[in-house]
Amino acid sequence: MSSQPNTTSDNLLGRYLRERRMKLDPAAFGLPVKRRRTPGLRREEVAQRAYISPTWYTWLEQGRGGAPSSDVLDRIAGALMLTDVEREHLFLLGLGRPPEVRYQKSEVTPRLQRVLDALDPCPAIIRTAIWDVVAWNRAATAMLMDYGSLPPDKRNILRFIFLDKRARGAQYDWENVARFVLGSFRTDTARAGAAAEVEPLVEELCRLSPEFAAMWRDNNVAGAHGDAVKHIRHPVLGSLAFEYSAFAVDGRIDLTMVVYNPATAEDAERIKSLLSQPDS
């Protein structure tokens, strides 16, 4: 382990730590602001907040002492009040990889809802990593499911697929669709670090649906479901085909926008006609 300081050009971690430290206001932490030769917090103050030794923190800023552990970087990120994006950048500089994923419940901003609304007549939803639907547009209500009629804790795609008889009537190949959805769900929840959050849902579905329990035991996984075609039976319009794709929302692993684009101009016109009716 080398204790020699790196040159300025390759000590990116140290420079980043120093810049973030100097942007903090000591008064915001109840620290005295007089007799400071430079702006921001002192090294020992950051070290105290991160519960590490001042010497070790000083070495990090100077590019000495080798790579820090993920635990140390996590504590420094908290001490420096880093945002999620800044924390990820800190890990990339310090360890060459992003931090372990921490699942968080998400809220949909008015801006995202306006994006969904602008996509009519294409059904579009936003779902979380545990496949709860948290936003949708008018076309999704008419073509897929009236999520607004369900309590918030019941707006889960797996609940619909395995517990609602309407899902079987809408799908031409329910079993393959169910297996694919479950495999994608397993992949998404693992990637998002949401194992603890999905336990109650999995236990409930295993209890209520023998088919879910059997498929869950298979332990299959599936990749992203973009650029695919989905065929459904609509109770009013009959057979419809959609090209559907999934997109990360603002680069966040916890939110996914799924857009169902009518596969033909004829299908698009039929959906527009239905949406133009007062009761749709």
C-alpha cells in the first residue's frame, strides 16, 4: 500500500472531496464561522461527522493510503450531505463502481404526469421496481386497467396478473405472459435491492395463487421487455396489438415508464375514437 500522494491530475477523489467540503456552510451545522482561513468545513470536522479519523480523511484528500472501503465512502457521503447522484459519483471515483442499490419509494412529479398525458392515445404507465403502478394516463385507464379505482396498495401488476380474472380474459397466452412478468419482476427487484420490500407481496401471492407459487419456485428471471409486441383482447375494441417499450425515468433504477404504442394506424384510430367518447 503506497503512502505517496498522487499528482493533482490523478487524485480525482481527493479533489472532489475537497470541493464538496468547501461548499458546505459551517453555520448550518452549528459550527463557529470565525477564524476560518478557507470556506467550508475543516477536514477534521468532516472526519468527525463521518466517524473516521482525521488522519485517514486527510490521506484520502491527499490521495494516500489506498482505496477506501464502501462503508467509509458511505459515511463520508452522509457527512458531506451528498445527493444520490453525488454519492454515486463519489463511489465511481473512489472504487470504480457505483454503490450498492438502496431501494426507495418514489413519487411522481407533475412534470412526469404531463409527459404521460401527452402520450395519449398511447397507453403509458410509470411503475416502481416492485411493479406498483404509481402513475398512468387516460389511454392506460381505457386500454389496460382503471388504476384510479383501486386503493394505492392494490395497484400492483402482479396482483392483477395472478389474482384478477380480467387479466386472463385480456391475454391470448396468459401463462407465458405471467411467467415473463414474474421473471422481469424478479430481475427488477434484485437490481433495485428491494428484496425486503417484496417479501409481503410474494408471501401473499404464494398463499392466494397456486400458479404464482409454482412459478416463483422455478426461480426464472427475464430481461428488459422493450421493443416487444403485446396482443390483448379489449372488452369493447376486441383484438389490439401494441409495441411496448420500457424506459428508466431520469436515470432512476426505481422508476420505469412503460409505453404501449398501437402497432397499426387502424388500432390507433380505434383507440382515439374510444377515448373521444364522453364515458371513456
